[in-house]
Amino acid sequence: MRSRHRRSRAVLAALAAAVLGAAGCDTAGGGSAAPKARQTRPAPVWDPSPGSIAAVGDSITRGFDACTVLSDCPEVSWATGSSPEVDSLAVRLLGKAKAAGRSWNYAVTGARMADLPGQMARAAAHRPELVTVMVGANDACRASVAAMTPVADFRAGFEEAMRTLRKALPKTQVYVASVPDLKRLWSQGRTNPLGKRVWRLGICPSMLADADALDAAATERRATVERRVADYNAVLREVCAADRLCRGDGGAVHAFRFGPRQLSHWDWFHPSVNGQARLAEIAYRAVTAERP
């Protein structure tokens, strides 16, 4: 009997050791040796109240033709301007006092997507918490439709600009405005004789040349520009969507129906002061929305 009891205890001991070993327990020290759970990084959270803003882009963000003919007027810029008539995105987010020292405008009149990486690098030097992007109109507004920026090059330029920013500032947020509806701007401005005279100086020839021509060739030319703008906007959406801290406007700028009050009375193409204010409203809604 004693022999059978000894054998039973030995079997139970061996079984217990096997169970403890399978459970990953440290039988010597009594502590747990279970593997640590994999730690996952939390997804970035969008901050609707960034503390600083830098703007990159083209003539629209420079306030071109909003104050005087063929001149920049950055004080009425939708992104960083100080004008109370516009109530820019920077003023809305930071307040007028802080906006003066915590916002920077690196947009350049005439800039195309190929210029954006350089602008982004200069903007990143200030370490802004938000960068606004509005570019693409000049890529479509060329001397001819053949000279428009190819869609693949447009994509490559935007991807390079985002890589430039992310290399320096991985946590900076980005707001991307869509390219305006250039064909609608033509349809609004073609009724104004002064505007058409300014157009002849070289403003967006691919869309605005021979403004009164309605023949098949002119109609197809404008339709080609319209399709290219749609392609550019698709690129902006897709590249932005691949970045967790990038928000677009959902096509709001492209869809906005600029009327006489929102167009420059100098060229009837660029936004007026009132038009800049409307762009600021669109941007503010997008940046402060709970969800993209």
C-alpha cells in the first residue's frame, strides 16, 4: 500500500509540474513568465485647435487681385490674413493677437504642384501645428491644354511635399483645399468686359482664352481643363487620405458657387475679399469638425 501511495504522489507531482510548465509559470520563483501583450500605438487624434499655422500654395492664398490689380494682398488671405473683413482661418483658430506671430504664409503667386515641396520645407522650419494647402489651379491654367501638368506628375509632387513635411514634422496636421471650379469662374467672369481685358494679359489661357468663343474647339478645350481639375482633386483626396493627420475639404471649395461678390473686380477670376472670407469659412468648418 505504501508503495502504491508513493507512486501516486510521484505521478501527481509530475502532472502538476507539467501543468505549471504549460501555463508558463516560474516554479522556482513562483512569478509569472507569461509573454507580454503586444503594445499598439494609439491612432493620432485630430486637434481642432492647433496653436500655429503655416500656409502653402498659389495666388489664391496670397490674396492676388483682391485689393489692387495684378498684386498680392496677403492681409486678406483666407489662411493667414489679418483683415477683419475676412476673419482668416488663423484668426479664427488662434485669435488676432496670436495669429500675428504664430502664422506664416509661404504661398507664391503662380506656383504649381512642382513648387510645393520647397514651400513645405520652408514652412516646416517654423514647426507649425497645422499646414494649409491650396494648389493646382496653375497646373491647369497653362498656355494650352497640352502644357497642363500631367496627373502622374501632379501626384508625385504632392507625395513628395507630404514626405518633406513628414520627415521634419510627423505630427503636424494638414488641411487640403480642393481646386476651384475653373469653368464656373469662366462662366461668371465672361459677362464682364473689364475682366475679359485683364484675362488677355495671360490669366489662365487654357480656360479663359477667347472667352466669348463657343465653337466646338473652344468647348472641348474648356471641357479638357475641367476634366484635368477633376483628376487633380482626385489625387489630392487620395494622397491626403493615406496620411492619418491630413484632412480635405470634401470638395467644398470646388463646389462653391463663386458669384460676382466673391470674385475680384479687377480680374473676375480670383477671389475677392468676400470670396476669401468664404474660403476661410470652408476651411474653419473642415478643421474644427469632429470628423473629417
